[in-house]
Amino acid sequence: MATTATIHAHAAPEGFVRKYIFSLDHKVIGLQYYFLALVAVFVGMFLSLLMRVHMIWPTAVLPLVGEIKPETYLSLLTMHGTIMVFFVLTTAPQGGFGNYFLPIQIGAPDMAFPVLNMLSFWTTFIAFITILAAFFVTGGAPLHGWTGYAPLSALSNSGPGEQLGADLWITSIAIFCVASLMGALNFITTVLDLRARGMTMMRLPLTVWAWFITAILGLLAFGVLLSAGILLLLDRNLGTSFYIPLVVVNGQVMGHKGGSPLLWQHLFWFFGHPEVYIAILPGMGVASQLLSTFSRKPIFGYKAMVYAIMAIGFLGFMVWGHHMFMSGMSPYSAFAFSLMTMAIGVPSAIKTFNWLGTIHGGRVRFQTPMLYAIGFVSLFVSGGLSGPFLAQPVLDIPLHDTAFVVGHFHLIMGVAAIFGMFAGTYYWFPKMFGRMMNETWGKIHFFITLIGTYCIFMPMHYLGMAGQPRRYSQFTELNYLHNLIPLNTFMTYAAIITIAAQFIFLFNLIWSMFKGPKASDNPWESTTLEWTTATPPPHDNFGGHTPVVHHGPYEYSVPGAPKDYIMQTDPVTGASH
């Protein structure tokens, strides 16, 4: 651990631009990431709503949008997936909450590299603007899916949207990779070098462990995707053949040969599966933090939780091939990937049982952050149970291109991660803005969102087993799927209600920022370092005083202690778990 006094000498900014726009303060940068993700999630939800409406009423002419053609549907699918995965699930938990709270939770005055931190946000912002620009260029947004499979994505004449729109899509992802690499370096260095005195690695909150392992995953994974994207741009614009074999398009032989479409799949999924854990690990950290705090109990098996996070990160790089069972890979390779996929369920199960052990016998406070933490565990388990089915090649091959997979990854990766974001928002809002969010509206939002989520994505498993394909823009004319239309209609109405409920959250968030009741410095009676400082925290987090840590992060219900919790900075009095 290094002392931080000499490393962070930048003074509090004076002008508006340096204070709120090109800020070096990790807290402002965290909020910038958060609000960027908030804009992105509403864009992504709107695109998903258009898809659901088109699936049920394929000939509907919508205001402002017009008639959705099959190629338009595929563009919506591509952009929905890309925006949600990169600019919501990756940006908010790590860039938003991680930037804001990691330095405070380890007792540091800022991130290790404040200028790099600022650059990482603005690079992410440029990436977001670039991908939105794909909607407005000639040909429109690409239709090759969020996975960008070659050779469809590698040939500019392979379909509408595969011209400049596809170039912008690839460029946006490449820029995002650069931003993520800068952020990952910053996170890793900050955790290793800037911890306060007494903050050993085994006294770190599990949120910090989650952000730390996520940063390591990002450092190793985004570089691969960046390289893959550069090669794809070269294939598209300079005539190279990394991904394109000798192929005929629209009756014409393309001037490429010798490339392998499977190379793109390997490179993409070598990033893509760790990306699942980049999205979900911060949510696991937040859930661990909240379940302990609101159960008034120490986390059950702290060290086991830490090692489980490490194991998930390590094994996450060994299972990418389970996305490619359909590609005709060797059965021996498929068996190896299947085995490793089943193995990664072990640390996930350890975390789940430890969460249940934390709640069991606790004096549970069912406040809004706790409800979202419980909802996170519920969705993680529900989505995770279908994972072992897809880990078996013999089952994955018939299920892979069906709605079953859509239901699985939306539950475990998509909505579970978003519930982690909601939990973090309600929990840390008082510290960020000095006010409390409305509990009643928070609980209404929670129950509508949880029930709505299950109504949308749980039926997809049944649709998939019945043979409903994914990525099809229209299936109302298919006789063998005719009996599934009522269930699809039900899911569409559930989606409309669930998306409408998010405006309750948006109103609660914005209204509470200005009109919510004032918050105390520690409204939840938590033990970690962010609750020992002022609300909102000062520029250097601790007002010139570097905290000294004496306890672990989850000292609740300690026998003989004057209160039912001991802050990490409280002096040692003999009472401790």
C-alpha cells in the first residue's frame, strides 16, 4: 500500500467546465458514466419495445417510426443488444458505481490516474455518439446482430445497413474497448496501490473485490475484441481476408479468399463470455454488500466469497466455446468446453448459498435497496438454472437458435445486472446526492419490474422448447407456431407495462435529487468507509484526513458492542467477529 498524499495533488476545480465537464474528480466522472448509461438504457428499451410490437403486429405503422421491415427489425436487434451490453451493462456498474465508490471504500482520495479516468469517460461518450450515428447514415444501422458474425459483417454489400452503418458500429466498439482498457488499468492500480493504512486485501468490501476482478477481466478481454474489430475493418475496407473465405454474394465472386469466419467467432467469444461476468460481477458485489447490511449480519463466508469471485473470473476465460457448439467444432473440444462450463457453476453456487446463509436468521430490513438485492439473487438463480442445459452440446444444438437462449441470457446477464444497478442506486443515492429516494415509489417500481421481468423472459424458455426461432422478424404466418401467438402477445403487454414502470424510477431519481428528504451521513447504519465521510463527500473524499482501518467490512451484530455495527474506522475495543 502506498501513501496517497504525494500522488494526488490536484486541487479542487474552480470553473464549471473543470468541475462538471472535464473533471478529474472520480465522483463526478462516476456520475457522468451513470447518466450516460441512464440515457443508453432508455434508448435500448425503446428499441426492444419496437421489436416486441413488430413481432405481434408485423404490419403496424407506428408514429415517427413507420412500418418496420424485416431488415429494420434486424437493425433494431443489433443496436438493442450492442447498446445494452456495452453502454449499460458494462458502463453503469463498473464505470458509474465503481468510479464513484471504489476510491472511497478503500480510503483513497481519488483514482490512481485522474487524467486517464477523465479520458476513459470521454472516450466512452464518443463511442456512444458514434454508434447512435449509425441510425442516421445512408443504409441505416447494421443488421448483422450484436455478435457481428462474419462474413455478413465483413462484406459491405451483404445487405442494407452493412455499409457505413456497420463501419460506425465496429468503430464505436473499438473506441469503447480503448476506453475500457484505460479504465481497467486505473481500477487495478488504485486497488493495489492506494488502500488506506490497515485496509488489507481481506478487509476490502466485496464490492471492491468485484470491481477489481472485473477490471482484470476487462484488461484481458477488451484488448482481444479491439484487435478483432480492427481486423474486421481491414476486411471491409482494405481488401484483406482475415474472416472472409472464397464466397459468392448476389451471384458475384468476392475478391477475398483464405479467411475463416470461425476466427471472428473465437475472438469475439473469447471477449464475449468474460463480458458476461464483467456485467454481472459488480452486481454480485452490490448484492453481497446489501444482504449483509440489511440482514444486520456479517457476510456468510467472506473468504469463500472472495475466492469464488476469483474462480469465476479465472474460469470465465475457459468457456467461450460453449457459444460455438453449432459451428461444427470437434466433439472433444465441445466436451472440454462443456466440462468447464459446468465447473463455473460451482463458484456461482457457493455465492448463492452464502447469500442465503447471510439472510438466514438475520434481522432483515426490507427497505428498497434490500428488495433489489433479493431480486438480483432471484433472477441470477432463475437464469442460472437454464445454463447447465445450454452447456450440453446435445441440448444446446436444438435450443441454440431459439427463444430459450434469449430468455436465459436476459435473466442472468441482462435484468439481473440491471437489478444490481437499481440496488446500488437506492443504496448509494443518499451518499451521492445528500437526499433520500422515495421508499413507497421505490417498492412499487420494484414489484412491477420484478413481476414484469418474469412475465417477459420466463415464457421464452417454453417458446424455445416449442421451437420458436430467435432473430426472426416475423412468425405470425408460420402454422407450427400459431398456437404460441397468445403467449407472445402476453409477453408484449408485459414488456409495455414494465418499460412504462421505469419512468416511475426516473421520476423518483430526478425528483429526489432536488426535493427528497435530507439524508444523514449513514442512513443505513453501514460499516464501510464511504459512510464515515460527509454527505456528499468532499473533493478529496475525507476532508484531508486519511482514514485508518481497524476492522473488516461486515462487522454487524457484534456481541458486547455499543451498537449493532462497528465501522471499519472504529478503534479496536476487543469486540469483533
